[in-house]
Amino acid sequence: MNINSAHTSSSTLSKKSIYSITPFTVLDYPDKTSCIIWFSGCNMRCVYCYNPEIVLGKGRLSFVDISGFLESRKHLLDAVVLSGGECLLHDSVLDIVKALKDMGFLVKIDTNGSRPLMLKSLIEKSLIDYVSLDFKATSYKFETITLSNFYPQFEESLKILNNSGVNFEVRTTVHSSLLGLQDIESMAETLYKLGYKGIYFLQHFCNDKASLGNPGESWFGNELNDMSKNNLEIIFR
């Protein structure tokens, strides 16, 4: 890979913003084989977060460090997923995505929605193919659960995606002590009112994983499968 091409900057691609890489997955990009680049750092501190070492950790790798691996996966993997932490915190992500597209990969972004302008820039440059947007909580619980005040930015990111033509999904990790059934119903109604027409995915908090805030065990059972749809398709996975 020529990192000195007109499309990329060698200085940004040399920044150690990456915590680690998962070399293969069939779960993180719908119907595609991919790898995951995990970016260090996050501007939220979600109490249920499964990746405290990434959120609190420092970057250990640069894109240059992993470029050899990526070159070896051309024509073997369909896509690269950028996750974290929050990948859009890093200005280097623009050049990284350009480099990935030059290598022929589809690119998926996992984001908490806190950086709508960065998201918009990537979309306007036709650099991303799929987005997973995390809907952390209702507006009235957002700060308590995420220890941040980025709810307005989440709504702006959703509006940008609604108008973008890019394939995307909205997902929520559900912990019974943090979000009740009425909260989830309210969130589904919010998505509908904001014009979201895709599937709203609910994900159980996994009790067997260490989390950032140690919220304890979640007791939700089949009741998530029986939620009313609120004019929106809701799928538990």
C-alpha cells in the first residue's frame, strides 16, 4: 500500500489510534466476512460497556502497523469494521477509510452518534457502506447511563443517516436495571417520530462479561420478544 498517495496522509496513518484488531468475523457486518479495527478511547462512559480496556486504554497500533495484514486479506474478506471505543473521535479515521476503500474493502462504522459532522463528512465523500448507530438511552436517562451529554448529537446523526441513502441500523444494548420496558417503548417511538424506517435491534447485556460500570446482572427474559412494535419493526438478537 502506498501511504504517500494523493488519497492518504502518511502522518495520520502513522498515528497509534488503534487498540487491537479482530482478524475475522461473520457477525459484525450483515452477510459479509470482515475484520474489526478497534479504536482506543471514547467520549462516553456507558456503565454496561463491554470494552473498558479499549475505552480507557491508549492506542497501540497505527494503520501502517496493520496494513500488511489488510493487504493479505484483500479478496478474502469483504469488509472492514471500524469500532471502539468510538472510532469517529480520531481525525485519522478519514485517511484510514480512504486507504481501506483504495484496498477494495467495504467499510462499516460502529458509532455512538456523538460526532455527526465527522459522520456527515464520511457520507458526503462516499466512504462508508454501512453504519451501526447505538441508541444508548432515552433523552431523560442518557446522561445517567453514558455519563455524557451527547443526546442531541445522537439525534443529529440519526437525521443525517435517514437522509443519506447509506445502509444503517439502530441498536440498543439493554440492561434491566438501566432501561425498563417503558423506556424501550419510548425509544422505539422516538425513532419512529424521527423518521427511522429500518429495524430496531435490541441486544441483551451479557452477564458473563466484565463491564465499565459493573451494573450487576440483567434479568430480562422473553418479555423483550413480546414488545409492541410502535409502527417500527423490533428484533431481539
